Amino acid sequence: MSSLSTLTVLVPDLAAAQKFYCDVLGFAVEASYGPELIKLQHAGCALLLSRCERVSRPDYPLAAQIALGLAVGDVGAELKRMKTAKVELVFEQPQEFPAGRFIAVRDPAGNVVELLQFNR
């Protein structure tokens, strides 16, 4: 089986996406490939921001889609931080899932990012 090498987040406004992923989520730019593509610093698979033409907003969590999941230590603290940053929340309170709790937010293009606190 092939290994996961790249996760690409498609966004119509690359500058707004870079601001969100770097300033809010804490990533840093590893490389910029002109006005179409940015590679974020991340151990493991490459995380790319790639320019697209328009926003697509699937009905999360009811419609098939991929959501970027990031592990966090304290989902409650992250919820407060996202509210302070005026990030669009999918849920107003942490949600339970079989392995712990999570919140879901939308990036400026409407892509869902889940911040997950796993049970130990």
C-alpha cells in the first residue's frame, strides 16, 4: 500500500488561508511556489495550501468530505482561543467522539478543521 505523502487544502484566497493556518493554527511557511501554492512546515506528510477558483461548502458532518484533524492537548482552551480569534465555529461546544472530544472550525474558504483531544 502507498503511504500518505501530501494533504492539499484548496482555497480561493491564498493570502487569507496563509494568515489562518499560520497566525491562528500556528503553522509556518516552509516554501512558497508563486501565487498558487504554499507548503507549510509539518512533520510527516506535506501540508499544502493550493489556490482554486471557488469555495465549495459540503454539509459537514453529514456529507462526504475530508476534514483536516489536528491533535490538541486541551480542546476547551482551543475553543476559547478560536472564539477570541473570531474563527467560524461549526459547534459552539466541544463534541464527544469515541476517542475523546473535538471542536470543528472553518478556515476562510469554508474547509473544516477539527481540533481533537484524544483520551489517554
